[in-house]
Amino acid sequence: MLKIVGSILLLSLVGLLTVRCSDLYTAMSDLEGIFKTEGRMIKAVEEYLRQERDRLEKIETKLANLRRLNQEGQEDVDAYLSHPFNAFLLTKRFLWEWVDLENWIKISMPSREYIFNTTGLRSKGPQQSDLDGAAEALWRLQDTYKFTPAELVEGAKTEDALKAHHCFEVGRLAYHVANDKYHAIPWMEEAHRLLNNETMEGDFFTMNETEILDHLAFASFSEERLDDAIAFTNKLIALVPDSIRYTDNKAYYQYLLDKKYRPRGETGDLKKLSLDDVEEEEEEEEIAEEDMDEDDLRKVHPDIRQYRALCRGDEGVVKSMPKPALRTCSYQHYDQPQLILQPAKEEIAFVKPRIVVYHDILSNEEIAALKDIAKPRNSTSGHLEQTKFRISKCGWVQHDEAEVIRRLYRRVGAYTGLSMNATEFLQIANYGLGGHYLPHFDFTRDVATHKNGNRIASMLFYLSDVAKGGDTVFIDAGAKIKPEKGSAIFWYNLFKNGKVDERTKHASCPVISGSKWVANMWMHEHGQEFRRPCSTGKSE
């Protein structure tokens, strides 16, 4: 509208300035027309001022909302960012709401300096890939912990309360950006449930019930949920009875649904079934699908199913210590002089495979020092491992880089009795929003590629507590270890005969709330011959 008003104003001025004076004064009657032209110009400027005031009011409203959200988040940054939906909203706000505000400011010419300054600042902040990753983290938490959208956002600090457009935005990302109709459906359903004549003026996205149902209908069709597609389309037809597209879509969905329950005969022709036959087949189909959970229907790999069940703590999946080998805790010095006055706090968490938890192996001061060393690497020479397999940010620290590193290697040598000469650099990693590591082994099957042999053992240090999620699970063993700041877990990846221990397949559960810091230390075979002597036993 402002462009239109500007064009009218410009044309009016051009029309006035191109009239020659002689023509004007020789035709006095034209003065009446000039008065009318001037009147239109005055009205055009008045309209411009009105719209400018409206624009500034909207900018002020948007700015007040952004200021309030920023202040709320800064009251307790750690608590705010520990909730995954808050982290998503912060990223989304940076990429959408601020862009929307800039668009309103760009309309005004005096805003050039502002745009120049803020564009440079925004380039250093979250990008579209960060928003996509934040949304994928929400979907990952849904898949792993079977959260509904309402459960997932519980406790998040939205503008006032959870609104339909919050859920619509997540569903829209799944639908359009990720082409993930499966995850779009529950968020759109929640958006539809929450939609109660909400005022969307000033929001980046505007949507209504028709738009939500339109997304739901096609997403359901894409996921072969034809009954749902028809149900949503019926609601669309009720809202827009004259729509040919919705009517045609319903007919097509119904055709596919009917075809689904008509098995082909030997000739390839469709059998003529009675209504009773169709109902009977539908009932059998429903019974078969009822016996399958969502992972069955989506053909999820058994390891991933077990991993998710362990992360949730499903009954019968997480295994406890077998009797009579009860979970035991003890002080140990392992005949090491340096541990006489400050022995190791050892807890046998699991027997097969043997998983040992060392409590208080790190002090708070040492943890802070390790994080300080790692943070510059995580932002520069480190890298973000963001794949379907692993999402974390990590850096590598050399053995002799700092006294705290050297002290840690000596301590691990004393605790485990292993040589540290063939130990990899310490890896320090941070798992944030939905950060995880899918089931994997630490050992390699191609030993020839490692001059120091295979990874004989692993030590995983927990540098932080995790409010929710982030557990370490061992897939085949059924063991589950909760992160505890200052503790570490230790296990052997190889039997004494040098064969790999398949029971050590492990994973990191997605972080629900909080930030997870860990450090990994991997010891190799070479140099361990007299510290962990070989054996011909198959299970030693």
C-alpha cells in the first residue's frame, strides 16, 4: 500500500511540475483543477503519514514483545535454554521475528543505517540450518520418548501461553522444509486443537483453520492415513462448500481407500466384494495394525527400537544386575600409591559386560578447566558433528597441552592399570538441544588401519549433570547409566583374547532438558600386553 501511495504522490507532483506557466495563466478556469490536484496531494500525504504512524506503532509493538521475551530469557539463561522448545523459539525468533521487524523498518528510507548494522549482526547469529536442526531435535525427542507436542513444550516460555501458531510453525517446517509429513501431522493436529479465534495480527505467520486442515489432509494422504485424510477434507468442505479442489480430493481419497480393500483376483481384475466382505477385511486389517506399534509400522531398525525403549526406561527393557552379583560400591586403591589417601570410588554398574562407574573422579575445578580448554576448539578448530547418527560439538585436546590433562591421564592409568602411551587425544563434546549419539561400537573391525591396534577400553567422563535425558545406554546388555557430574564410566571393548565384545554397543540418549558435556578417552591395545595379559577364554 505504501508503494501505491508513493506512486500516487510522485505522479501528482510530476503532473503539477510539468504544466507550463503560460498555459496556467491563460486558462484561469484551470485553477479549479489545480485546487483539486493539490487537495489530492494533501490527502495522499495524509494517507502516507497515517500509514507511517501505523507502521511505527506496529514496529513498537513488535519491539516491545521482543524486548520482553529477551528479558525473560536473560533472567535465568541456563534454565531457559535447558528446555528444548525454548531453544527452538529463540532460534526461530532470531530468524523470523527479527526478519519481519526489519521488513517493516526497511519501508522507511532513514532505516538504511539500521539495516546495515543489524544485517552484519544477524550474519553472526543462527542461520536457517540452525532452525531446521532445532525442529529436527523436537521430532527426535518425539520419536525417542513418545512425547506429544503438548508434552514436549510443557514448561517452555512462549509469549503468553502455547498458541496454535507455535505448533503450526513447527509443523510447517516439517511439511515444507523437511518434506516430513509424518512429523508434520501431530504438530498440525495440536495447532488445530489450540486454535480458538486467536489474534494473529503482527505475527510473522498468519493462518486459519482452513490452512491447518489443508496441511493435515494432504499430510495424512502422504502417510497413507486415508481415513484421516477424508475426515480432514470433510471439515474443509464444511468450511468451504464451494471448493472444487476439496471435493475432488475427497473423491480421490475415497477411491484409494476403496481400492485398498479390494484384493486383485487371479486375472488381475478387481474382485466384486459385498459390503460384508469389505467390512470383514477392514476389521482384519485394523486388528493387524493394532498389534503393531508406530516403530513397527515405520519399519524402524531393531537396534533403534531397543535404543529408544532404553532411553524411555520401558518396563522389562532396562536390566538390573543379575543375582547374586548385586550392584556394589567400594573404595579401591588398586595397589597404586597415589590412591592410598584418595582411593577410587568404584561402583560395579553391570557385569556382562563389566561396566564400572567411578564417582568423583573429577573435581569441579578440573571440569571448569576442561570446558575452558574445549570451548575455543568447539567454535574454531573443533567441528559440529550434525548427522542423523550423531549431533554434538567436539574438540580434541593433546596429552600434554595443560596440567589438568596430564593429571587426568595419570589418574586414569592408576584407576585402570592400563598404559596411557597408546591413548588417543582427549575428546571433549557438548550435546545441546536434542543432542544424541545412535548405537555404535568404540572398537573398529579394520584393525590394520590403526598402528596401535584396536581400542581395548573406553573411559567416558561426565562433565555436567543433565536435567532430563542424555543417559548412556548399552543396547544388547540393557544397561542404562545416568550422567552424574564428576563421574566416569569405564568398560573393555575387547576380550582378553583380542576378540571384539559385541555386548559393548552403546548410545547416548537425546537430551530433553539441559546441556550435556562429556569427555572421551580411548586406550589402544599396544603396550597393554603385561598390564592386561592375553587369555584363550572366549568370555574373559
